[in-house]
Amino acid sequence: MKPEITFFCELNAADLTKLFEDRFVFDDLKSLNAGISLGILDFSEERAGVVRNLNRLGIPVTAWLLLPEEQGYWFNLENHADAAARYQAFKVWTAENHLVWAAVGLDVESNINEMKNLVADHGAAVQTAVRRLKDTKAYRAGKDAYEELVAQIHADGYQVESYHFPLIVDDRDAGSTVLQRATGLVDIPVDREVLMLYSSFLRPHGQAVLWSYAQKAQAIGIGNTGGGVQVGVTENVPYLTWEEFATDLRLARRSGKPIYVFSLEGCVWQGFLPRLVTFDWRAEVNLPNTTIVSAGRKGLHGLLWLLERPVALVAGLAGVVGTVLMIKSRKKPKK
């Protein structure tokens, strides 16, 4: 039995139109019974035309909301007002073009401009992270704003998906908001959370990371097969080969979770899409050794727990210092 599969698609209007000029793309999507999470980079007639064609063929389309790059591109703690305004503009465009959506997707990542500058200016990145860590009120305001946005989307009759880095799970499991505050992320309740477990970015441990987080994921994102925006930390990262891609697919299927593939255009460019139509999902796959990843995650959980509770951290350090001093005092020779 084939798993539920959705392809991310993140192209400008001209390239999107060109991609779907090939009728075999539609045919393969229908054969796979697959859906698309379409990046809403603009509100153009070209993008609306592609959506209408997908609607006509009964291919489910999720509206993956994105912002202009100057506003951060992805949704984060500091651009929640822009995110809300973007959704309102999306609703107007949807109504004007009579578009049908299976769901609305919220991509929660750090500001794209910060990520582009990360390699060039580590100092600025650290200063920004420290500032956010101190500002718990801003975190609460951002979280409340996104919860209100999700409530509005639900009221409009849509299911809501979120696309997250896997570290959000570690922050949550540690009862922490440290990672979220430091990076500008926000943990919001939605109908389906997709963890972006892109093994291509995490070689040679990428598949171990995928399998480690797959157990708690609601849905698994795999990639990158090609395409996407370029930021400083992802440039020159090789795309998945067919062998790597096939292994990731089979691991994701073993988890029993819905699969999201980044990206549709990459699968078309590399010739992967037609190969998926006859793909043997039940072929044997070696489960990766997750010992190193699990140990790292346990250590991270402990650190996050302490950082979220500075009083406990200080008390623990004081206890250690006191114990050391007591031991030293007992070792002093008597006169």
C-alpha cells in the first residue's frame, strides 16, 4: 500500500507555469494519488491558473504561505503581523480566482535574512539570539498572535499544517522555549505538524536523524531533491541521489506517517517523479544506527531544561561549588 505523499513546490510564477506545461507531471501526480503544498510566493494570475488546473484534476493543493524576503520569507516570532496580513491578502486572491485548497501551510523558520548573514557575521547572530532569549514577553505575544491566526484559518474552514525544524520537538520535550526564543521559532498547535527531516543537509548522519525523529513526527518531510531558496548554510549542499532518496522514502514509510517531499521540481528535474510511479515501497531497508543522535538529543534535553529554569541552574552550580570547597577544606592538613 502506497503511503500518503505530498510534494512541496516552491517556484516563481514563470518557472511554475513551465513546470506544469508537461502533462506527464499531472499524470504522475494522479497515478501517485499525491498532493502538492504550493509555495504562495505571489498572487499572480499564472499561479492561480496552475491551481485551477490542479483543482480541475482533483489533485489536492495546500496553500504554503510565504512572505517577501524583506519580511523574513518564512513565518517567525517577529513577523506575525506580516503573516496575518499575508493570510488576509491570500483570502482575497483565493476568492477572486475561485481557488480550492485542501489546507493552509505555515512554514515556521528563522528570518531568511538572518540565515543568509549567519556565516558572514556570527557575532550579530549571537547578539540577536541573546536579545530574544531575554524577551519572554515578545515570545508570548508572538505565540498568541499565531494561535489567533490558526483560529482564524480554522474559522474560514481550512485545516492547518506547520512545517518545522525537528529541534522543535526537543524544545517541547524539555518543557523549554529556549530554542524557539533564540532562533525566532514558535510552537503552535495545528492539525498536522510536518518535521523537515532533510537528510541531504545532515550527511553523514542524516538518515539516523530522520529515523530518530520519525517516531514522534506527525508527518515526515524528506529532501532535498533540488530547488528551494539559497541561504548561507545550505549553499553547495549536494541534492539527494536516487539511492539516498529511495532509502529516505522507505524509512519514512516504515514509520507509518504521511510523507512530504521537497521538492516536486527537484523530482521532475532529476527524473525521480516517473520512477516513483513504479517504486517498490516494500523493499527491505536497513534501519540506521541512532545511538549517536539519541545521545546528543538527551544531552540537549538536559541543557534546555536547565536553561529554561535558571534558578535551578544557579542552585545546581552553587551546590557543586559548595561541595568542592567542602572537600578541599577537609583535605587541609592540621597544624
